[in-house]
Amino acid sequence: MLKLGVVGCGYWGPNVVRNFAIQPDCHVVAICDKNPKVVSQVSSRFPSVNVTSDENNVMRSTEIDAMAIVTPVSTHYALAKRALENGKHVFVEKPFTATTAQAEELIELADRKNLQIMVDHTFLFTGAVRKIKELVDGGALGPLYYYDSTRVNLGLFQHDVNVIWDLAPHDLSILDHLIGAEPELVVAAGGAHLNGMEDMAYLTLYFPHGIIAHINVNWLSPVKVRLTMVGGQRKMLVWNDLEPAEKIKVYDKGADVMTKQAAYERRVSYRSGDMWAPRVEETEALQLEARYFLDCVASGEKPFNDGRAGLRVVRILEAADKSLRRRSEIALPASRRPEVAPMPSGSVQLAV
Amino acid sequence: MLKLGVVGCGYWGPNVVRNFAIQPDCHVVAICDKNPKVVSQVSSRFPSVNVTSDENNVMRSTEIDAMAIVTPVSTHYALAKRALENGKHVFVEKPFTATTAQAEELIELADRKNLQIMVDHTFLFTGAVRKIKELVDGGALGPLYYYDSTRVNLGLFQHDVNVIWDLAPHDLSILDHLIGAEPELVVAAGGAHLNGMEDMAYLTLYFPHGIIAHINVNWLSPVKVRLTMVGGQRKMLVWNDLEPAEKIKVYDKGADVMTKQAAYERRVSYRSGDMWAPRVEETEALQLEARYFLDCVASGEKPFNDGRAGLRVVRILEAADKSLRRRSEIALPASRRPEVAPMPSGSVQLAV
Amino acid sequence: MLKLGVVGCGYWGPNVVRNFAIQPDCHVVAICDKNPKVVSQVSSRFPSVNVTSDENNVMRSTEIDAMAIVTPVSTHYALAKRALENGKHVFVEKPFTATTAQAEELIELADRKNLQIMVDHTFLFTGAVRKIKELVDGGALGPLYYYDSTRVNLGLFQHDVNVIWDLAPHDLSILDHLIGAEPELVVAAGGAHLNGMEDMAYLTLYFPHGIIAHINVNWLSPVKVRLTMVGGQRKMLVWNDLEPAEKIKVYDKGADVMTKQAAYERRVSYRSGDMWAPRVEETEALQLEARYFLDCVASGEKPFNDGRAGLRVVRILEAADKSLRRRSEIALPASRRPEVAPMPSGSVQLAV
Amino acid sequence: MLKLGVVGCGYWGPNVVRNFAIQPDCHVVAICDKNPKVVSQVSSRFPSVNVTSDENNVMRSTEIDAMAIVTPVSTHYALAKRALENGKHVFVEKPFTATTAQAEELIELADRKNLQIMVDHTFLFTGAVRKIKELVDGGALGPLYYYDSTRVNLGLFQHDVNVIWDLAPHDLSILDHLIGAEPELVVAAGGAHLNGMEDMAYLTLYFPHGIIAHINVNWLSPVKVRLTMVGGQRKMLVWNDLEPAEKIKVYDKGADVMTKQAAYERRVSYRSGDMWAPRVEETEALQLEARYFLDCVASGEKPFNDGRAGLRVVRILEAADKSLRRRSEIALPASRRPEVAPMPSGSVQLAV
């Protein structure tokens, strides 16, 4: 039975609490939030949990095995460091930290104390991304050519980070998971129309083997779009995350199958070949991720979304900021990857 | 009565012939194509027109007042030069020329001989772009913040140019028309997966006053997308050119209207404010453009899509190529614009 | 402070509990469900409420002012009768009762004891239906011509009623609300492919003044559709309830505006005139309805979704069954309507 | 070489001319239209064809082997009769005739003179309907449960028939083709809001083996909808004819596959199973149909869309009118079917 403390219970925190609470081998024992209004709301929603506005109660508690850190990114480093120093495993929101230096220090600290860090790259646990991973790994798409993502909406509220740090970590963690390699070059372009921070930006990442990734993030879009295309030599897929029933569509035709005659017909034809929309598992992603965290803590195996995965995302975010400032491309060094634990399957046994 | 000769009658040529032929003050007298198969097809389709495979017949004909050049871009310069030297006005496909030097020479030649050049930026004459122009010019959107266009499809047939030269001129001519200024910086990124030419690319253009434009062009997309967003301080619009009935949607909310309370509600809300889809005129764009060409030839006024407009597009295309090769941003010099003729209204009197 | 008891806490019950519980002048004091598993789940979810599997505890409690009956339709009559006899107001799921005779008896009983009955026609409190009601009442659409609704999905689980009783009450209550009159004729057609009960059916209702309503309900549809068109002399609207952002679209053109020229153009045109998608209020419908129930109990005014409104819906459902069996149209007698209380506005003050 | 005459060249006629003209073994020799404006337009479009406003020129010509009748339905009988009496095969627009008696007389006459009648049920030759036919005949859907079609748009111009005669023949001919049996019962409901003829109507057809068909036709719809669902025991399909790229979607789940557990999950799930959108052949339907007409005339085999197929559709239309007038169901007698010729494949050799 793992005993969990949670710091931060605003927008996302209640989801974290709920999904850990339903696991049979986890007990959420304490929640901390600085906002007294949040404390009172959370108390009535989770009456059996100790809710407090004093973070010391939680951090110092010897009863607590792991901390979930669900606060703004600027606070991740200090909170995670303190949790690790107090011998607690850490589950932390994305992006992992505000700088690569912070991430590296936390990874080193966790390794030294033999503790786990899991970065909440929730999208990796969605049915859609798991299906895409399965199609890519199984070779259905053939060698990858590109990943092109549009992730835009109206998001005009106060932010402590620019739109890249807010929205791009989703795609960056998915790319890291799908491609299993780091980009060699990062180019970012963007505009800051309102308060000095970029509210719209375009990231282009050059990966090994000619794979190109492009991420369009924008807080000034009148409509919400979550559309990703993944093109391979054999097949291509479109992932529309706002589509309730057919999130993923796989198209029969790829880039190497075009004869001259087919090419001519394409001028008047919308597409050739069949399309196939595989069933996508609907288990809540955060529930699977909580299960995975508990499994990794129990087994001691590293999760694939560990501190190093978090660091790889922060490294690209930092490079993107640098590219924006310098208006030029930024080269990244290669890195190496250790073994990670397998993801739990979609249907897990829960406590009710 | 203007007498028109047409060079090139493959994919787009028949549309040019048909739309000039229905104008009451125009007579299509000769069509030239090097492909004998095309010559025979065109002859049976337009039995009253002189169809030939010998370009000299057309170029030297003293009967002909103007030439429509509907051939690959690599041939535009030589054909247009010859037509101008023979005293003929020129209607030429986009992109205008293969280099800025060619465009400048042709403009100079036409000015010297007091002849018109019109570059076939057809999209400027569509109901959709005319409605967007009206909304932008009328101030409905407020000062512009961005233009973001996705123009992708499967387009794997033989090309003599890369995907930027093939697809981006549409957006570049629209931007030129809407903004009335040139970009200061051009950044291009792209990938070449098949035959060495870029088959997917991303252009970012920085215009004066913080306006940012982004163009996503791709020949390796499994689905056809023609989606453009234009964001302003007061309102934002979405133009989906594949939508038959509601091509343009205008959203009430812009970027400066967000209170804290509204911002909070936005988290769970898709949008606030009404949406409005104005009726878009359905007159065929090329028909209006043919009308405009005839009017400009008659009046001697410069069209807004004259050689200089064509040059401005070619200048960006050249800069994009340079940016791709150098992997860095390219600065453009500012240019100045002369007066142009007003566009004809949507309902014109045609000969039948 | 109204004290509420709830009978039935399976699929919909928790929503009823939650929405009454957040009202400042309501206290949910007891929940009853026959299923012990439900009792244990609900206990942990609502720890401050007395949860029991013995209905007598609730029905006889003198502490309780009103009962919410959230059970299958076959049990509504007996439960509501018992609640009224024990002096409690009644909030009951749709459809109100299994027969018109039952409905009439309950109405009479409530009137005699001066108690309220509200039938949970939730859709009347959605932003979409409230907006449609506003447009119809304000004359924006002109005199109504038709209401055409498609409400289909896969729904192959065990039912104690046919598809008409399951899905049509939504449209029937909306029609009752919008038109303010009863149909004169009911025609139903349907098929029973699986277990003897109709799993697909078509209802046509003829209202006074030539208004025709058609309802397509189907449990064997591979896709979920919730699409309603409302046509009037001046304008027409389309309500797509599965559309997250633009549920209601109002089209400028109606049925009387067609000139000959416009008619000819319509052949090649998708539509003329603008389209307008008004902002639709997103407050949870059941929250507004709970508010309305409390207001009506406090004021003694009849709600518009009272027992009589419930009866009017049951009367059509009974006629539809009769029409299915006889394969012929069924005439309905006219009825008269008393005064009802105004609906609360979208933004109500809640207890938190 | 078949020599074809065409009567009527308004909206649809030019398509008939064009598609017969490109067949290598057909020569369009004469076109007749009463409207002098049409005569002049058609003359310039088809300069090699004899165009006239005097029908006698065509009917009496001994040079002509077959007549295409592309006029309003009220004139079909007289024109077809005259053509047959003059020894000409007949290709006639849908619906075949204005009454079943007329259809029967024409069939008898053609049989006696050993001439062919083909009724232009164009939809049967579309890639979509051919794919659906293939899926139904191959057993992919299992035994059919229902066919549900919505075919609505603004269609407010002058009509000589009601909306059922205008729009329902498409679905009636498709049903005849797919099911290969006649309905036993016809129920129609409808409304006439403008000029006394039904401008909206609902047809329900009861076929043998419990198959139910429903057709929703409406001239007062603000939006154009062409949506058909076909449900079977094993699979279900959705045909959206306005979708350019994915007209047909086949859903894995049918009506007999539901376990209790799956049923419970369905409440929160949009669908289970994969979806598959087969490639749909894009050859123009009328081109294939012209090919089929020429083949049948050459071989003497009856086409499946012969006069008897036309009669079966007219019989249902007549029954629908009767049902509307009587407001009751109409029973139809069973009929028997002779052998028909196979449809040509999608790729045919054409003359150019």
C-alpha cells in the first residue's frame, strides 16, 4: 500500500487524486494547497483525506511514500527536490522543470537515493497515442517521414510561461515516445501580441533519418483544433483528438506507391485506397498512468516517462526559447536511453 | 474586341479559354500546345478556334492583341518576353517567373512598351478571398495578428518545382493582397523524402506591425486540407475552402476582450460569442479575373495582380529557397506600390 | 431549506443528487437504492448523506419535504403516489408514468394535497433548447412549418420499454414546450428486430396550423446522431447536439423568400443568405432544473414541466404504441393549459 | 454504331448527350428541345449535332435507333410511346411515367416490338451504390434490418410533382436494386406548406423478412443532406453522399453481437469495433449507364433498370400518394422478376 501526498489541487490536481485513490494499492493521505478556498472545496470533496495549506505537514510526514506535484512549473524543482530529500518518490506535472539544469539535478538526486521520478506526460497513456505507438512500432506506417501537429485554441488567461511551454510538451513527449530519438535541430518562430510572451509559435524539429516534426501552437485561435498527421513510407494516419468516435484514421496509401497513372488520377480524386479507423481504447489515461507509477515504484524499474524523458522535453523547450530569441536554428546533442518498464494494459483491476 | 492567343492547354488552359471566350468583348482566336494529343482534343472541344502545335503561328500573328501563357513556370519568362516584344499584353500563370531577375526584366519591358502584365493569382477573385478582403479592409477583424494556412494533399506526381513553388503562391498572393505590405523576414523549413525536392515545407513570414504568417504546404498528406485562420484584435475568422456551404466563419471574440472571469470559463468552454458565416459569392473566380484583365487592357490602369504583384510573390519564393538551403532566416528589402485598378463586382454581364 | 430524499441512484441518480446538493436552499438527506452495490458506492461518494436500501426509511421520514424518483418508468406511479400520500413534493424522471390513467391520478392527488410534481424533462433546461425557444417565441423563424428530429445510436442493452418510450420523450417534451399545443394526429411506424420490442421507429405528429413533426428513433444505428431541424416561414435552424461549439445554426432564408431567379441559382448553389450560430449558454441543464423545482416549491407556482406536461407526453407515447399495433393514425383530443412559473435565468447563485 | 436522338436538353440533357457521345459505338445525331434559347445554346456546345425545336424531325427520322427522353415526367408516356411505335429503343428519365397504367402499356409495347426500355436510375451506377450492392450481396452486412435515408435541401422552385416524386425515386430504385423484392406496405406522411403540393414527406416501406425502409424527403430544409444508413445483423453502414473522400463507412458491430458487459460500456462509449471506409470508384455514373444501355441494345438482354424496374418505382410512388390522401397504409401486391444483364465494370473503353 503506497501512501501518497499531493501538492497543488487546482485544475488538474483533483483528477490526480481521484485516479490514484481508485487504485487498490494506493492511499491518498494528504493534500496541500496554498489557496484556502481550494482547501475548503477539496476537503468537502475528499472528506477522508487530510487537507492542509501548510506544505510542511506533507513534506515532512514520515507516513508518506510518494509525492504528486501538481503545481505551476516554476515551483517543480524546489518541491521535487524537497520530496526526494525527504525520501519520497515523485510524480510531477509536465513540463518537468523550468531548466535542464534543474532536471539534471533532480535525476541525479533520485538516482542517488534510489527513488522514482515520473513526469505526467498523460497523453502517452491515451488510447489514441497507444494505438499510434502500436502502428508505428509494428511497422504498419513504414519508416516515418513526418509528424505534423496543430494544437490551438483560445487560451488568453494569465500564464507564467509562453505558449510553447504550455502546449508543446504534449507533442514533444509523444514524439519522444514514438521516435525514440532526439531531434538534431530545433527551429522556432512565433509572435507575442498581447503581453510580451509568445502567444503563438511554430516549432520545427529535425530528427535523424530525415524525420521532420512540426508543431503549431496558438492561444489566439477562435476554434479549438487538435489535429496530428503522421506520414510514413507505407501508410499515413490522421489523429483528430476532438473527434469522439473516430479519433484515428489510417490511410492505405503512402508515399512510395504512386505510379504515373495514379498520379494523374490524383488530380481529380480525393484519395485512393481504403481508410480504416481502428477502435481506440477509452480507459482514462491518468488512471493507467497512476497504475504504471505504482507498478514502477513496486518493481523498481524505470518508467519510460521518467525524469530523463522529462529532461529530454525540457531540453527542446529550452532550445525553442533560444531559437525564438536568436531567430536561428539550435543544434542539440545526442543522448542515450536506458531500459524502461512496460506500460500496463488498458484494462486494470481497480479498487472501488 | 480583344483577340486572345493561348499558349499551353493542358490542365488549366481549357478553363482560361472557356472564361475568356464567354466575355462579350473577347475573341479567343488561337491556341497553341506542343502535345499533338492535346491539339486534337482541344480542336474538337473548341471547333471555332485555330489550334496549332507551332508557337510561331501565334506569337507572330499580328491579329492577336494579348497572350495567355498557361505553361510550366520554367517557360514563362521566354514566352512572356516574346509576347511583349511582339506587342502583346500578357496574362500569365502563377508563379510569374522562375527568378526575380526575370520578373523585373519583364516588368521593365512591359512598361516600356506600354503593355499590361496580369499574373493569374486566381484565388484573389474567389468569393471567399473577396469576402475576407472586405472584412479586413472594413476593420471588422481589427488590426491583424496572424494568418495561418494549411494547404496539404497527396501530390506525388512529377514536378519541376518544389512544394513551396507549387502551393505557396496561393497564400503569398492572398497575403500580399490582404496586408498590402511585404514581409521583412522569411523562414522556411522542409523535408525532401522522395526525389530530392522538398515535398513538405513550412514558411513563416514576419510582416511589419507584428503580423506573422505561417504556411504549411505538403504533398505527402493523406487527406486534402485547405484551412486558413486569420486572427485580429477584434475578431478572428476561419476559412475552410473545402466546405461547400460555409467557407468562412467569423468569430465574435478577438484577442483583447478577455476578462479574468471569461478566461476561467474558457477552460471548460469551447468559445464565447456568436459565430457568423457570411454568404460567399459563387461566381467562378477565373471569369471575374478574365473580366478584370479585359477592363485593365481597355482602360490602361494597372491591375492589382500585375507583374509587380507577381514579382513580390517570386521574391518570397526565392527567399524561401534560400532559407531552406542556409537553414536560417532571410531578410527582404521593403518595396513601394503604385495605384491599381478596382476589381469588377461579382455579377458581370457575359456574352452567351 | 428543502430536505430532499432520492429513490434510485443508478445511472442518472448521482447527477440529480449532485445538482440538488449544490443549491443553497436544499439539503439531500437520504438516498435509497435496492442494489446493495449501488448503496455502498453512493455512500462513499456522498458520505454525509444517509444511504439505504430500504425505501420505507425514506418514504416515511417526516424530515423529508420532497422526493426525487429516479427509477425505471414502471415504478414511477407507485413511488410517486406513496410520496404524495406522505405529503412530499415529487421530482420524477421522464416519461412521467407508464399510462395516462396513472398520470391523471397522480396529478389529481397532488392538486388535492397542494403538492408539486415536476417531470424531469431535462432538455428543456439546456442552453440549446432555451435558445430555440427564444428564437421561436421572438418570431425569428416566423410561423413554424416543421420539426424534424433524428435521435439514433446503438442502444442494444436490456430495456423495459421500446425505443419510442426510451428516446422520443426528449423530442415530445421539446415540441410541447416550443409549440404550446398538442398534436391532433399521431402516426407511428417501426420495426422490432431483436427481442420483440420496437428497436427503431418513426413518429409523425400533425399539430394545428399545419405544423408537422417527425421523430426518428433507433437503437440499431452504428453512429450516434442528435440532429433536429426546425423550419419556419422566415428562417430555419439546425440543432446538432453533438457539436461542441456550434450547436445551433440559424439560416437566413426561409420558405417564402424564393424568387424565380433565386430558385434557378439554388440548383447549383448550396444555400443563399448568411448563417448565424448564436452562443449557447453552457450551464448544466439539471442544475437549472433543480433551481426551478426549489423555486416552484417555494412559490407554489406550477412549473411548465409539471404533471400535466408529463401527462401530455405520455398521451402521445400511448397513442404511438396504439398506432404501431393498429398500423394506422390515432387522433388525440385537444387539451387546455394553465399558467406556469417562469424558468430561472442561466446564471443562478449556488451554494459551494 | 447506335444512332441516338435526344428529346429535352435543359438541366440534365447535356449530361446525357456528353456521356453517350464519348462511347465509341454511339453517335448522337439529333437533339430536340422546345425552348429556342436552349436550342441555340446546345447548338454552340455540340456543333456537330443536328439541334431542332421540332420533335417530328427526330421521332420520324429513320436514321435514329434509340431515343433518350430527358423531359418532365408528365410527357414521358407520350414521347416514349411514339419512339417505340417508330421502332426506337428508349432511354428515359426517372420516374418512368406518371402512372402505373402508362408504364405497363409501354412495357407491353416494347416487348411486342422487341425494343429496349432503360429508365435512368443513375444512382445505381455510382461507385457508392455499387459498393453497397457488393457489400449486401456478399453478405458482409448479414441479413438486412433497415434502410434509412434523409434526402433534403432547399428546393423551392416550380415543380409539376410533389417532393416524393422528385426525390424519392433515387431511394426507391436503390432499394429495389439492393433488396430485390417489393414492399408489402407503404405508409406516407407529409406536409404542404407553400403551394398545395407536398414539400416535405416521410415514406415508410415494409419489405418481406422484416426489412423496414424509411425515406425523409424535404424541399424546405436549410441545409442539403444526403445521408443513408443500412443496418444488418452483422454490420451497419453509413453512406454520406456529400462527403468527398469517405462516402461509405462500414462499422464492425451489428445488432447481434452485444453482450451485457458491452451493453453497459456502450452507455459511455460512442461505438465499439473498427470502422472501415472502402475506396469508392469515381467513374461518372451516367457514363457507365450509357455503356450499359449500348451493351443491352447490342445483346438484346434486359437491363436491371428496365421498364419493369421503372414500373416498380412508379407503383410505390402511386401508393405513397394514395397513402397521403387516405392517411393510412397501402398494401402492394407481390411481383416477379425476369433475368437481367450484368452491369459493366467501372473501367470501360471510351472513344475520345
